[in-house]
Amino acid sequence: MALLEAKGLCAAYGLTRVLHGIDFALEQGSITALLGANGAGKTTTLRALCAMVKTEGEIRFEGARIERRATEDIVRLGIAHVPDGRGTFVNLSTEENLRLGAYTRRDRDAVDADLERVYGYFPRLKERRRQQAGTLSGGEQQMLAVSRALMLRPRLMLLDEPSFGLAPLIVRELFEILRAVNKQERVSMLLVEQNAAMALDVADHAYLIETGRVVLSGTSADIQRDDAVRRSYLGY
């Protein structure tokens, strides 16, 4: 059974419909990439899964329908959203931001241990734990956004453009950490990413969205071999 499944998913902002009945599924423990040009509906798909936009259709998490639940209830199920733009609380310290990531948890004793676990993945954040988050570099703020999501102990992470605006070296480091989190902790990931080559390199499965519709899906290896994808998204 798929961990996450969407059927006939539509989404709109007011009268403007952005998603036109898309279907996709994500297996437990996998990384799935959503590819497409700007404005294709990738970010809206993540927002729809979190009940942040008006939706129609079915969304199932571990077999149970969740499309009518409130955003905070979806978070409590273990679905963590790392939004485009990072969503950092700039006036709080790095560590205060991280502790906010665990606000829905009741196992307070384990939060300190998880803080150290997250610092193990991102030692730079430990060095800056007392620093005001707004003064961190762009790469450090992106690491903080991912770390804050990990403090939820998520079953599924929804990642929206984690490489945006970052230097290639930082992007490579971040994606290596995401791969490690996926393999070591079995955290499933749905990855929206403009850098198609990087996304396909880390993902098991991919969907290509154009103007709110899924036009292609398959294993990452199959998608990488598709001539249209190679021309339009991989620069061949």
C-alpha cells in the first residue's frame, strides 16, 4: 500500500484552477520528485496535500482519507512541509526555531535527543544555535528549514525547491544529507525541485507536471532516458 496517494486532485486559488485532476502515489521509504516548469502546479500540489488551498479529489495517507482535515491535524499525522522561501522565524535563535518544529509532539524528553541528532546532520547549525536565525546565510537558513521539519519526527517530508538560490556546493551537501535521512531514518520525501538533474539523481520515482496535469511518470532512471525530458529539463 502506498504511504501517500492522490486521485483526481484539483486545487484552486479563488476562481483560478491550478491542478486539473492529478493522480500520483508515493511508496513508504521512497523519494519521489515532482518536476515541471515554473507555474506548472508543483508548489500548489504540496500546499493541497497540507490543506493550504481549496481542493477537490482524494488524498490518502496510510490508506486513510485526509483531504478534509485541518492543516495542523495533517502535521500531527507526521507530514512535515518545508516551504519555498524557508519560513524561518527570523527574530528567534536557530535553536528556538528548531524547538518550534517539535511543538506538536508530546514526548518532550525525546526532543533534546532529537536536537542533538539534527545537529549531527547539520553541525554548522550547532555552531550557530544561539544566533538569530535572520542573520544566517541562505544555505544555513535552508538547512534550518529542513532541520525544523525533522524535529517533528516526520513520516513524510514535503520539500519545496530546497536548492533555490543556493551555491552548487551547498546544494550537493544538502542533497547528500537528505539522502542520508531517507536511508537511515526511512523518512519518505516528496521533492519539488527546479534542478531536475539533481532531483532525478536522488529520487526513486518522478512525475512530470505541465499546466496542472501529470504528463509523464516512471522510475527516475526511465524519466532520465526520456528524450523530451532530456531536451526540456536536463539540458541535452
